[in-house]
Amino acid sequence: MFEQLQTRLGGILNRLRGRGTLSEAEVEQALREIRLVLLEADVNVKIARDFTARVREAAIGQEVWKSLTPGQQVVQIVHAELVRLLGETHRALTPAPQPPTVILLAGLHGTGKTTTAGKLAAHLKKRGRAPVLAAADLSRPAAVRQLEIVGERAGVTVVSPVPGEDAVAVARRALVVCRDRVADTLIVDSAGRLHVDDDLVAELARIREAVAPHYTLLVLDAMAGQDAVRMAEGFHAAVPLDGVILTKLDGDARGGAALSVTATLGVPILYVGTGERLEALEPFHPDRMASRILGMGDVMTLIEKAQEQVTVDEARELERKMRRAEFTLEDFTKQMRQVRAMGPIDQVLAMIPGFSARRAGLPGGGEIDERALGRIEAMINSMTPGERRHPEVIDGSRRRRIARGSGTTVQEVNRLLRQFTDAKKMLKQIEQLGRRAGRGAGRLPTSLEP
Ligand SMILES: Nc1nc2c(ncn2[C@@H]2O[C@H](COP(=O)(O)OP(=O)(O)OP(=O)(O)O)[C@@H](O)[C@H]2O)c(=O)[nH]1
Ligand SMILES: [Mg+2]
């Protein structure tokens, strides 16, 4: 996520952070660099200028050059201003007093409306809500089918058009279905257009009139950068929006859309999409996003994801084992499966402060796949119970036997054993982080490094 922005900003701030003294001119120089980095990330010119102006003002107001840790203070100011730019606080979708809460998803072609409808339904269902999806996109036959498929995956009812029904009629009937089935949330998927044109605006207006949405959310493709934000302005002028869902943050989006959209539209980002999978939707937290952009990781999101995968008992058992150094190769496979279920490994690792999959030399795009995991399990199965508990006894001849038994190579066995040792170290770190975050949740770490 925003790799380049992270690297460049991280570089500038790291340079400042270590400094015992800092002159006004040096701060000025850093601000010029920051503005340039923002522009390169496709942030709107005026927003980039205002941003650095506010950082400058705060730096002057706090007389940072007189401070004992001037660099550190500048980093904190930049962080605070980033949080502000991203919308200050997390906004949740609050249920309407009179259910169902109606959410209308709108946006241009291919921005991710249908996918997001399914993700949002799955997300809300996991949190105890009862959502229904309405297929109010009749622009092409495949659109309805696509929503039916994601709805099936999410395990929620999809209301599709019957012959003779138009988008408005489907949406209206879906409201009735919600009442019949005591569903508390209706998510309406709408048709995309190439541009914000009269057709689009008229259709959305008619749907809005029919179902009176509590939330009209713009689904915005982050890859489109500033163009997307300009388009969003036109959209907001024609159809009043209550919020934005920013999609495709897993791609090589430069960050401009994320950093500009809230300031431009004056509406919050509610969720971000981080992949094509049903689970790849995260509630948006400005402070966590700012930390990620500054390379400080996002321990809170990591912990929340981990909590979805591991039961309290399992976590306690693991902690006990790690403390007593009883953590075995069997636990290792189980851990790997759980970490994998949290999302593509590079994305998961990026949430650890100071960690980046790229820097660790890991492949991006979740390339640590099922097949590799299968080979690792085969190797572990070829070990004796004693070897699994005490891998340090596995010498050269045992390694050859394990490779033969599992149809792998000695190199792979070597790599596995090395990974196991590294994983032990890393799990200890994660656990420590978790304990630290549990105490001072959401507080700004004092350093950019772990
Ligand atoms: N990588 C990535 N791909 C996404 C994300 N969200 C959606 N996509 C992909 O984007 C493509 C378009 O998604 P759709 O959900 O069909 O978009 P849409 O807005 O409904 O498109 P129309 O109905 O044609 O306007 C699909 O290939 C999705 O898998 C995301 O967060 N990350
Ligand atoms: Mg669609």
C-alpha cells in the first residue's frame, strides 16, 4: 500500500528524527521535500501546499528547533496533520433507528461496486447484522449474476430483478424483502457509467427517491488518483454523498486519492478495499492509515485480524508455549495457516512497524501459496514426533531422509528449519507488540523503527 509514498516520506522523516538540533532552514528544506513527495503521490496541488503550510505553522508555534528532540517532534506534527487530512476520526456505519439501514453504492464503471457490495455484506454479517443485497444494475445481464455469486459467497439473500422490473422496482421490492425477513441492512448495487452523465444521475435520483438511503456511498478506485477525486467532485455535486469507499488500495495506487478525497469532498472515507477476496475490506481509521503511510505499521488492525482467526484459548495456549520455548513445528504450520487466512502475507507483514515485505525480500501479491504450504506440511509429516518438538536434533542425514520422505529437496528442508527459527523470533516480537498496543492502544509510537 502506497509503497513509494511510504519510502520517500519515511526517508525524509528518518533523516530528521535522528537529529539533536534542527534549524529553521532545515525544517523548511524538509517541508519542500515533503510537498514534492505528496505531489508525486498525485495529491492535489492545493492540498499539498496547505498540508505543508500547516506543518510549518505547527513547527513554528511549537518552536521545534528549541526542543531536545526536534526531529521527533516534526514527525509527530506530520503524523497529526496526516490524520487530519484523512478525516481525523474513524466513522462507522451507524444503524438507522428504524431498520433496515439502506446503503446505496454508486460509482463509475469498474470501480468495485458489486465486489464491495458482497464484501460489505460479509463484513456486516460477521458483526451480527443481517444484510440483504439488491441487484439494481440492469445495464447488462451479467451484472445481476455477478452480485448473485458474491451474495452466495457472503451467505446473504440477493434480490434480483424479475421480468419487467427496472432498477427502481428491484430496489423498492428489496425493501419489502428486508421487512419480511427481518433483515436490518439493505445494500443496493447500482449500474456504473463511464462518466458522470445525465442518465447516471437520473437513475440514482430515482433509486434514492424510492428507497431513501441512509448512506449514499461513492465507490472510488484509488488507482485512478487525482482524476478519481475530480470525478468524485462532479458526482457529489449531482448526487449528495455521505461517504466514500476507496477500493484497490492493494494495487500500486500512489495515494493521491486517499489523501485528497476527504479534504475535497468533505465526506469521510468509511472503508477501504485491499483485494479481490470477500474478506479484503477494512474499516477506515485515519490515525492507523497515517501510521502506515509513515512506515509505523498498523498494529491495531493486525491484532483485530488476528483476533478474527484465533480463539482466545488458542492465543493463550500459544503464548504459554512461546514463553516456555515449547513452540513446535506443528504449531508453526498452524500459525502459517492462520496468518495466511488474515490476508496476503505481504499485506499482513506491512502492518508490523518498520517491517515491509519488500525489505524482507518476500514476494508481493501473496505469492506464498497453498502449494508451498502443502510442501512444508509434507516435510513436517516426514519428521518423527521427537524431531518436530526438537528440530535442533535434525542433522545432515536426517535432513536427507526428510527430503526423500516428503518428495522435496535438502535445500527446502534447510529453508524450512531456518524459517522456523526466524518465525519463532518474529512471533515473539508480534506478541510483544500486541502487549504494548494493548496498553497504549492507538498511541503514536515514539520511533519509526520497531
Ligand atoms: N485488487 C483489487 N481489485 C478489486 C478491488 N475491488 C474490486 N476489484 C476488482 O475490480 C474489478 C471490478 O469490480 P466490480 O465490482 O465488478 O466493479 P463495478 O463497479 O461493480 O463495475 P460495473 O458494475 O461494471 O460498473 C473486479 O475485477 C474486481 O475483482 C480491490 O479492493 N482490490
Ligand atoms: Mg457492478
